[in-house]
Amino acid sequence: MYSNRSFYNKQGYKMISKELFKSDVKYEVEDGKYIFKKLETSDIEDSLDKFKNMLKKYDKFYYWLIKVISPVFVDRSQEKFIESYVSKDKVCINIGSGNSKVSDNVCNVDIFTYDNVDVVCDIENLPFKDNSIDVILNIAVLEHVPNPQKVIDEIHRVLKPDGVVYTAFPFMQGFHASPYDFTRVTEEGIKILHKDFEIMEVKPFGGPTSGMLWVLQEWIAILLSFGSKRLHTIIYILVMCLTFPIKFLDYFLIKHPMAKNIASGFIFIGIKR
């Protein structure tokens, strides 16, 4: 088993030991990152996503800004999961992490070489050995890969028996390339995607208001931009800044039994048996 094969850098962030990697994979080490495969941020074509990617360099400000003004209501589900399952004595990774740092005890895995990323790879082909990871988070990333099922199968492969996965997958959200956007999923869809896991919990994230608000903001930007992509982006950002407080209605509405019908997305928590 590999639970103790990790170490901490000078900043106190948990890192991944190369002993966790499959023996037949090749990598380079660059700026303290294990690089198996990477994309350059120059590959991003969408103008709004280019703007977001620029802000991601300022990770704490960016993720605070997204949490506040994005159309999606964010509760404490992710924080509660981390408090319950992530610890120093476990190997925990966040795949498709972007530049976020959800915990000092979580190693970041992404296709881009952001400052806070530890392992740079294609998450459809994770470089880790079978049964080597204790906890895996993937938060709003599966919509950006061509084959979400392949990613989930890889998660199942690398998790240890009794290892836990936390997945957040959009349902009612507008198109958002990062650098691509392929898929949405229903409550039943996210269960089928994780068919090899024992279900611990499935619930909406971002309730019906979040689902409605994203579409409404996009619709207003399309209506008032008169065919101009640049004007669309400007209006979309302005409308988002003006209307974001509406999403906090989901503090109440997310608890409605029918919230799943137009929820912004779904959370799946499961265990590998």
C-alpha cells in the first residue's frame, strides 16, 4: 500500500511521491511539477475563458470572485467532505484542480501547469498505480473532457479499496469552455456514471435558482449584444455582477425535493468496494 508515500514542500503543501506512479510512464520535472502531458493556456480560444484564465493566476482572488458573483450558489458540501475524509495520513488528489488549493493535504492534478498544480497529465489516463490513492475529488471538471466515463473508470482503478470519490458535475449550466465543454448530466446520469461505486450520497449543487440564473444571464447577453461576440462578453459580465444576489434563494430552494429537476449540477460521493 502507498498511504505514507508522500511528502511536504517548504510551503507545507502535500506533494506526491514518484513511487505512486506506474512504472511504464515517462515524465519530466519542471518547477517542482511532475509533467506527463500538458496543454498551454494559449490553446484557450474562448474570449471569456481567456479572461478567466488570466484571473486564475491570482488564485485566491479568482476563486473568491467566482464563489461570490458566479450564478451558482455554493454551499459547504465540499468543505464538509474535506473535513471528513482528507487528512495528512492519506494520499488525496484533486483532479482537474485548476489553480485552486482546496487543502494543504490535497495534491493538485491538472492538464495545465498552474502554480498550484503538482502533477500535470491527461486525467483520462492517470499516471498513478492501481489501488494507490485514498481520496479523489473532481469538481466541475468532467464536462470538460471528451469521455467522462473513462475518467471515472480511471478514478476507480487508482483508488484503494474503501477509497472515496467526490464528484461535482453540472446539469443546468451554460456553455463554458475550459478549454472545451462537452457534457451535462442528470441525477440518474451521475449515478450510472459511478455504477462501480457504492453510493454514499447524491444531491444537487447549486439549486434551481442557479440553473435558471445562468441561462437568464446568457439570454440577456445574447439579446442585447446584437450579434457581437465582444459585446456579448461585456454584457454577460455586467449582467452577472448585477444579478448574482438572486442565487442565494437557493439556500432555501436547494432543499426542495424537486430541486433536482433544474439544479445547476449534482454531487456524487461514493466508495470503492
